[in-house]
Amino acid sequence: MKFNADEIASVIQAEIEKYESAIDVREVGTVLEVGDGIARVYGLSNIMAGEMVEFPSGVNGLAFNLEENSVGVIILGDYLQIEEGDEVKALGKLLSVPVGNAVLGRVLDPLGNPLDGKGPVATSELRPVEFLAPGVAGRQPVREPLQTGIKAIDAMTPIGRGQRELIIGDRKTGKTTIAIDTIINQKHSGVKCFYVAIGQKESSVANTIKALQENGAMDYTTVILAGASAPAPLQYVAAYAGTSMAEYFTYKGEHALIVYDDLSKQAVAYRELSLLMRRPPGREAFPGDVFYCHSRLLERSCKLSQELGGGSLTSLPIIETLEGEVSAYIPTNVISITDGQIYVQPDLFFKGIRPAMNVGISVSRVGGAAQIKAMKDKQVAGGLRLALAAFRELEAIAQLSTDLDAATQSRLDRGYRMVEILKQPQFQPLEVVDQVMVIFAANSGSLDDVPATRVQAFEKEFLQFMRDLRPEIRSQIAEKKELTPELKTALTDAIRQFKGTFAKGK
Amino acid sequence: MAGSRGKSETIDAGRQHLGTVYAKALLGAAEKAGQADHVVEEVEAIVSDVLNKLPQLDEMIKTPRLTHEERLPILERAFGGRISPTTMTFLKVVSKHGRLDCLRAIAHAARKQLNAARGRVEVHVETAFPLNNAVRDRISSRLGELLHRDVVLSTKVNDDLIGGLVVRVGDTVYDASVAASLKRMAQVTLDHTKQAIRESLDRFALPT
């Protein structure tokens, strides 16, 4: 597009003509020392904690440490242009980020500046990055499900809107994939998604963004990126900035989902800042308030009361463990803050059980209330966790003894097929109706005579069959959200019918 | 700690803090003797007229190589008889504690504390052109009315301001300079124009 210079000039002229000069009053200080993303400033005697300051180069900072003789400032941006002796100006306001529909579909830095080359974020609405979580009166219990589209999770550790479910595990075990699948599955649910990448390789974030784009999930998703090369202050602030953008929708009565990938790196960034600020180190050299750093962040995820619009913010924080060590400082902290955890293990992952979720120690403390009745049914996911636990025990015993009685063998076979049916390839989330039908089929024993290697093919063809030939069952489950005895009979009948064709096609 | 750079005078937070402590003690002792103003003037004179002009002496009294006993005769010879006994004793006490390197900070802090105690306020005014006495007095009295205090005015000429003046009281800066005004106008105009263009792109597009 070509611009008309005269028109622009006339606008500028009008601006100049109506410009009114006022005395600029500012509170100032002087930079004493600067480095590694922090600055020590002399002066600024009336500044408050968390207040924004501006350096001459235009870079902003946050008052982080108020000491007797100086102020510790964390620098949100390029600190290499700041010199000793520079004048620092207090701005008298809190750090805010742009919010609104304009941020959806964008890749932004923690200050809301675009990183995707799609031009400025067209919104005038701002929201403070640090915001107090709603109190007890402003909340209500979780009651709507947030479908992840992953069978194992929706069946056994269901997540409700407003819940905080931790995804924890070693590196390369598919933690991010679970989160991305969940985002992809929100395509038709109207949930706005926010993916906060903290301290990650930019190449892996680029892959994530590509996956989101290819699956059409970028239309309702914002990526907030503070990569591995970003200074520690930005990595620290990123989580709060993303939450603030998501909260905008929550307080408007809508639903939002935020993924923090990952909070261990955020804690490390916070540790770096705190040590540079000479705050006393505690366990694992983390500062004493690293718990508060995470708790105040995750408390902002909530299900708001009807008076406040009933919006929700669901969060999926991710924590990376070292060699499965969940009793380290940060993992125990975040486990205790969240409403449950999905524990992913490398040995399961390499066995081909993907998602590599350890069913035994993964829990969801509040999500059960939000699960739909059809899924909660005894013949679907109701007894699944216990059945799988019993299977694991049996499997361990079976490894020791050679000859098993027929009953035990059949329970083992059922277990193997159950494990097989809970496997799911990435970026292929399933609708909850499909999940219910598949798990019902496996639970009813229809798979017992299907070889374990054919289970996934069975699942695929069965769902196709139901979609093409028995759509009324699907729509009824979707509508009633419950498996009535009639529906169960119809479903069993459909399974029998399908098995006839499936056996023939073998 | 901070090194030396030209933008403003070097600030060393640690020394500043020590300076306020010693200055408080100095003023306490001098007030008792009823000569606080005189003593502060003397300490300031030592810094500005002696130490600043004789860097070697400055280095000599600062160096940790000399012990207090070795330093005493130097102090006696340099200042003995020329300054009041209170000031002399104070210098000796500071020397005994090995804090003569903080003398500048002490002088600065003492002046500040004395001003505060006397209900005076330091105001720093920067202008683009040298001020004549009449204007100085007017600025001073007007500021005094506004701040409800006696004003101790210090001035500086800064060409970059183009016009107008910048008044600094403590950490607060009142910037009424032409330079700041122009800068702000540029920013406001840019912001508004950008917004206007974004809101109605077709108005600015050339007809094709």
C-alpha cells in the first residue's frame, strides 16, 4: 500500500497545533552499576516496589529491591546500552501488557511486543502484569470439563476449567506434546489458549508454533516467548505477562487455558535475579520466596463466581525433573500448589506407551467433578484407574511365574489391550464421545480376541464405522452426556456388528 | 563499587552511607559548641580548597599504608591553627577510624543535614543561558514561596536545553525546558499519528 504523504503531514500539523505544553515532573535517580540484567540506582527516593522505571535508551525496568541507599532494578530489555551515571526516571505506573482479541494468533515477547513480523498489536487495552488473584468469594468450584482430547487424561485424570494440572517429567518424555494436544483440542470449544515458552530453545518453540499453525490452532492461541537467550528478567516476567493476557478473557466471562513451559526455568531465572540482587540464597540456592513466586502465579488460575461472570482460567504448568527426581525443591513446591499432576516417565515413553503417563501416581484432585457422566460410568472410565493398577501388580507377578491359570491370563490380556487402547499419536486429539465409545468397547471385553498389535487399527476402524453407520449413537451420547441402559445396549450391538466386518477384513 | 565517570559526580552508596553517619555526629558535636555553620563551611573548604587542589595530599591522607599515628603530624602541619578545634578533632577521629576517604561524602551529607535542620532546601536549576542576579533572585524567592522553605540555589548552564529551565529538588525534576517539551511533542504527535493511520488506513492510502 502506498501512503499519501500530504494527508499524513496534515494530521501531524493538526497534532502540533493543538499540542499543549506542560511541565514534565519526574522522579529521578542515577545508575550506580549495571550488568547481567540488573542495575543499582541511587536516588529515586519515593519509588515503590514493582514500579516501572525508564532508562535514557528507552529500555524499561522494574524496581525490585528497595534498599537503604540504593534501588535494585531489573532491566526488561537490552541492558548493554545502559551506562553508569545514566539518569533513571520513575514512571509512576506498573508494568502492563496489551490484551484483547488482537493478541490472539500472535507471537509476542513478555512485554507484548510482536516477534512474528505481523506488525504492531492493534489494541489500546492494557492490563497490569501483576494482578491479585480473586479471593474465596470470587470463586466457585470447578464444574465444566476442559477436554484435552487425550484418552488417558480425560478418562483417568480429568481436568476441569479453572483447574491447575501440573505436567511433570524428565526431558524428552512428551510433556510439551500433551500441552500442545490440549491446545489443538480447544478448536471448537471456544477456549482461548496461551502458550508461555520460558527459557526454551527458539528452534523448539518454532516447531511448536509450526505444529499449532498446521493444526489450525494459532487462530485462538497466543505464544509468549522468552527464549533461552532472553535476559533473566524477561524470563521471570513472561509467566505473569501471559497470565495477564489470559485473565482478560477470564474476567470477561470467557474461558482461557494457559501453558507455562516450563516453570523450572522460570524459577532458575528468578534465582539468577535474586542472587544478583544479593538476596540470601536458601535450598538449592533458590531465594526464600520462590514458593510465593509460583503460588501467586498459579492462584490466578480460577473458576470465577457467577457474579463475576463465571469465566475460568485453566493452567497447565510444566516442570522438568532430573532423573525422575520429584522430591527436588521446585517440583515439590509446584506439586503442592497445583490441583494434581500428570506424571510422564521415560521408560514408558521408550516402551512406546505414549503419552507416557504413569497412571498410578498421576492424579487430578478436582477434575472428577467436571467429568461428563458418560465418561464417569462404571463401564467406561469409572474403574479404569484401579483396574490398571491391579493389572500392573499382576503383570509384575506374572513375570516371575511361568504357568498362569486361565482367569489370571485373561485379566492380563484385558490389561494389555487396555494399555494399548490408551496409546494415542500426537496431534490427534479425540472427541470425548469417541473416547467414551472406545473405552466402553475395551471394557466390555470386545477386544479380548483382537491381537494386541491390531488394537489401534480396531480403534480407528471402529470410530470410522460408528461415524458412518451408527451416527445416531454418537449424537445421542453427545447430547445426553450420559450412557443410559438403552444406549449401552445399542452400543454393544454396534460393537458386535462392527466386529463381524473387522474380523472379515483381517 | 562505582568507578569514576563524567556524567555526574561519582556516587558511591557505601561511602555515602558512612558520610551521613559521620556528618550526623559532626553536626551534633558542632551544634553543642554553637558553631555548626562554621564547622560545615570549614569541612567543605577543606574538600574544595585543599583536597581538590592538592591531589597528592588527598592521596596521602587516604592511603591505608600510613597508620593513624603517622597521619596525625601531617594533619597537624597541614591544618593546625587554620581551622577550629572542633574540626581538627573531627579530622583526627575520622583518621583514627581510617575513614578519611569518605571526607567528600561527609562534607556533602553535613551540608544536606544542616540545610534540613535550618529549614533550607537545596534546589538545582539548569538553564540554557547564564542567569543574571535579578532573575536568580526571582527564581529563588518564587521557589521559596512554593516550597515553604528557604531556598539554597545552585545553577548550571546547559546548552542542550535550548531554552526554559530545569529545576531539581531532591530526586524530583521539574522539566520546563524547550528540549524536553520538543521531545514530548514529537512523541505525542508520533503516537497520535500512528494511531490515526492505523484506524483509517484508506484515508491515507494513495488512490490507485
